[in-house]
Amino acid sequence: MSQSDSFIDEVTEEVRRDKLFATMKRYGWIAILAVIAIVGGATWYEFNRSQQEAQAEAYGDALLAALEQGAPAERATALDSVDAQGPEARAVADLLRAAELGLDAIAVTDRNSLAGVVLAYSALKTLRREAEETLRIRSTHQTDACSRQEVGNPQDLPLPQVPRFPKLIVGTRIVLRDCPVEWLALPLDRDAYHRLARLLTLGKRRAGKAECHLDLRDLSEGARGMILIALPPDDLSTARAPLQLLQRRYPGHVFLGAAPRYDGSDQSWFDRCARLALLTSAPMVAVGDVLMHRASRRQLADVLTCMREGLTIDQIGTRALPNAERRLKGPGDMA
């Protein structure tokens, strides 16, 4: 290589280095910000996860302490005092509360949605898995350094005995645009569940976000294989035609639901429901019409009503719950 070629290579290398330094000087702050953002994001993620784990552990310890109470009534009272934060924690509390009340099964029926029963099923699966686990005593567990296997006779500490969990009944509460009657739709098999999911999808595609527009005709055409329980309005005369229509379409699968109101007119209400059941050939069944797992959630239920109706708490009026009776109850209270 000649001396002139060597000089050209050196100049080229210097120019390339100068360009690199200029680029770093101009855009280097972007790289620094990206590194800071990545490190900060990772730190926040780990901090948030540790906080969630700590809250979950505290909530689990509170539940276990409540379940260690002697009598069922004391356990139910202790469970009521545990504050459930988040939908999954509330689903766990609902299931444990239902178990303590002696309920063999519980139907989770959200308004035009199957989200609630999916969440409840996930919580139930977690409870059953944790109930079968044991607490490991670290001092009794030894691990061989070479094989990484446990040696000796380790002992496990069993968890406190938990109640038998209720069976989940899949369903939804269908609210129609052209019918004052609300319907509890409970599919009897997998095919019926698929039809129910398609029905809800149809209503959500018609409406905007967080809405579901279904008509009585849609329910009449897509409810094969489901148990339909009608929840009539105060004016029972408006419920006769829809009940007769669906009873003729699905004989033996349509029922009239009746729930006490605890407002002094329960006997009159039940008598009118019984007459409507005879006129429409729809047997009358008792329903809890539950909105909350314990009475102290009444104020929260009113807040959710305001959110759904687009009102302030001062405008809720007669839409507010008159009492706290729409809570989970045992068979004796419902009879």
C-alpha cells in the first residue's frame, strides 16, 4: 500500500469518527431517555407487582383468619368484615359467603354479559386449588446440594378447613329494548351456552361501546336449550304477553320469578304473581334477585346504579335500593 493510500484511509477514518460523534451529540439524548424509560418502567412494574402481592397476601390471611372461626355464623360475620378490593377479591368473598350460608349452587347473572360468571369461575378454581395445597415448613425440608432433590421426611402443615364451595350456574340477565320484563337465561348444555353467547354478541354489535341492544324477537329465536326465568315489573299486566309468547315457544322452560321486596306488600305481590303464573302456564319460582354479597354494599350498589343511568347521587330518587335485602341469603331466609 502506497503512502498516499494510507493517508486517504486515515482521513476517511477520521471523517467517519467525526460523523459518529456528531450523530451521538445530536441524538444521544434520545438513547439516554430510552434507557431511563426502560429502567424506570421495569422498576415501576416490579414495585407495582410487589404491592399487589402484598395486598393479595394480606387479603388471603384475613380470609384464613375468618375461616378459623368456630361456628358458621361467626365465620360468616368474620367474612363480612373482610374488605375485598378489586373484582377478583369480591368474587372470592361472594363464593365464600355463599358457602358459609349453605348454598349448594349460585347463579352469576350480569346484565347482558357473561363476564361475571367467567370471573367467578376463575376465583372458584383458585379457591379449590389453594384448599388442596399445604403450607410447607421450611425447617423440615432439606435439599441435597448435588441432586437438588428433597431428602429426609418433610412435614407439611395443612391449611384450615374450608367450607364446601357452591356449584356455579352459568347464566346472564337479559334486558330487552321492547319488553319491560327482564329474563334470567340459564343454558342447560354447551350448545345452549354457545347460542347464548351468540345472542349477546348480536346485541353488542348493534349497539355502541358497553351497550347491548336485544329485542323480544331475538330472545324468542335464540333461547333454545335455556331455562328462562321472567323478572316482571310492578305492572304485571305488561308481562303477560311476553310470558305467553315464550311459554308457547319453549314449553316447560319458562318460569315466573318472584322475589320478596320487604316493603310491607310482599303477600299482595306474591298473590298477583301467582295469578299471572296460572294465566300464562309459567310456574312460579323463588329468586333472590341478589345485587351484593353483604348488606354493607348497599351504598356501592346505588353508586353503580347512578353510573349506569348517567345520574348523580342526588338525582337517583326511587332508583335507589329501599333496603339492603338484595344480598346473599341462606335457604332459611329465602323460604
